[in-house]
Amino acid sequence: MNIQQNMSLMEKLSILTAAAKYDVACTSSGVDRRGNGTGMGNSLACGICHSFSADGRCISLLKILFTNECIFNCAYCQNNCNSDVKRASFTPDEVCELTIEFYRRNYIEGLFLSSGIMISPNYTMDLIYQTLYRLRNVYHFNGYIHVKAIPGADPVLVEKAGFLADRMSVNLELPTADSLKKLAPYKSRTTILKPMRQIQNRITENKDELAIYRKAPRFVPAGQSTQMIIGATPEHDYEIMRVAETLYQKFDLKRVFYSAFVNVNHDSNLPVLPGGPPLLREHRLYQADWLLRYYDFKVDELLTKDRPDFNIYLDPKCDWALRHLEYFPVEINRADYHTLLRVPGIGAKSASRIVKARRMNKLDFSDLKKIGVVLKRALYFITCSGRMMYPTKLDEDYICRSLIADRTQIPREIREAGYQQLSLFS
């Protein structure tokens, strides 16, 4: 461990932003809170994250660790107690100062604060709570805050932090308890799920309180999320998606994030990745996750024990459609909304527009293009007034070859390869 003494604030910032780059569980806020006229900032549901919004707009978040010191020895983590890395820690006031000064300069729109475990979970969670308390009540910051709850910390501290944050997350780390035991022996699935359940229950109670008294303080109004590392352990996609489906159903999570494993420690317990991080696999998991949350799919429809991994050449929706050609072609002018959702190339917005537009007139392929349907995928699976766009045989091999030829099946950033994160120092 390389502990640096007497660091400047910018030196700490450089270390602790770099240390946070593998934590991907930051997302759009999902919550509206207008400025109150006395404080600084607001939070808009259109999104606060250190990424790109749905409309392509780059939106920024100060994404840092409170400290990269840690008492645990998780094999996959670059900040584990045995790693030879520079160590640094902020004070609560330093995090507040950075957040406020960066916000005033229009560098950021909110804060994502995670942390290593320094001294103990309680000690670390208390520092995080102090930071949030000062940011809200001393510095009067009303912007978006996403904070990590520390597993093993006192539930009272988690609750107090939850009344100051917009979103909280507890990282599941790895898909199964056995994998966690192997690579993070000082952590347990029970310890991780306990604060998840606490946050879920308190959010439910808070909704009842707000129904009675609308000015009651809000507890984690944007909900909670979690993250799983993909590729560090041998689970198949089927096991990973079953875990995600269970979390959505039983813990009311807003998002499950999937982080392609990056071998930063070269531990003998970790797999060798000659092709680099499994970014395409991560991408397919996100696509399937979207199908679970917005398209009424179930995991058992997408994968089975006999076919436990996604097709890397086709997105999960196209792959499902190819294996269920008995449901196609779908007649655009008669199919219900849920049937339209299952057609490759038709999204939730496009399906809704189709249902509304056909009340006035029968739709043809030129109409579908204006509505936003991706015809180069959809044309194999739909008819308009009983006719296909081109004479097309409903043959799995033929359609599969045609879809694979579509380069958009694999995102450009993955085709061109590379793993990087935006930096304040780029």
C-alpha cells in the first residue's frame, strides 16, 4: 500500500476519480426536484450521469470514491488491501467543495459517491453520511446525488443517508454466492442483500408517508440499483439474467448494471482475457435487461439451461425472433401493442405510435419508416395489409445471414474496440 501524505486536493481528485472508473452503476436521476430559491442546483428526471443520454447528449457527473483505502482483499478490485496503488482519502468538506466548485463552473450536474472500506463499514458509512449532510444543509446543494450504501454498516446510518440522497446502490459484485466466496471471502451475499431489503422497505414506507403528508422528507426518491461484474467467474448468461430478474421482482430495483471484467490485478484466481474485457457480452446483457424491463420478456424465453448464453452476433430480440418464426410475420395494421413489441426493429415508442396512427389510416412501409421503425430488421417479420416489403422467405438461415450482415448488430465503439472512461483530466 502506497499512502501519500500531504496531498493537494487536485492530487487526491486525480487518484480517486481514476479509482472509481470501474464502478458503472451510475445512471440518470429519475427524479425531479426544483431549486428552492435558497440553495444551489436542482435535479431533473431527464438524466444526470457520467455518460450519454438517450438523445445523445453528454451529461456529466462528478464520479469519485471517498477513499480508495480498503480493509478487504477482493481479487477483482484494483483497490484491495494488497494492491500496490497510491492511496488517498477525501474529507467531507473536500467532497463538498469539489462538488460545489465544479457545479458553479458548469462542469457537472450532480455527484456519484462511492468508497472503499476504511477502518470499518460503520466508519466509512458515517463519513459518507457526514458528507451528504454538509452538502445538503451547510452548502445547500439541491442537485442530484447518487451514493453507495456500505454493506455491513449500521442500518441507522444507511437510513439517514437515504433521506439525503436521490438514489442509492449496493453492489452485488458477483452473480452467485459461490463466486463471491471465492473472490471476495470477506463479503457475503447475506450482508449485501440486507441493506438492499432495508432500502426497498423504507422506500415503500416513505410512499405511504408522502400520501398522507406531501411535505414529508423523501427517502431515495429515484430508487436503488446494483452492479454485477461479468466475466470474472464462470456463470453463464442464463444464470446472470435469472439473478437480475429476481432482483427486479423481489427488491424493486430500478437498474441492474453489468460491468465487463477488467483484469487489473492479474490474480491467479482470475481468468486470463486474451481478447480484453468482454464488452460485447456486456452489451448483449444490457439489451436483454432492456427486454425484461420494457418489453415484457422473461429470462426463460430468451435463454435456457441447454442454451445458456446469448448469440454474440445478433441482439437478443432478433435471436429470439429467429427461434420463434411460428409467430411471424406480424400484420402491422392488426397486431396488438404487446405483439408489436416483440418484432425486431420496433421499439416501445414505435409500437405506441403504430397503435395510434393506424386508428386514422392503414399503414404502409413508408409510414413505418417515418414512425421510426428500423425496417432493415423488421422487414423479415412484418406485413402491411398482408404484403411483405420485399418477397422474403421465412427461413431461419436466410434471415440470420441477412441480419448478421447488418453492422449495427455490433455497436461501433465495440467494433473499433477499446475500454476507456471520460476523465476530468483528459
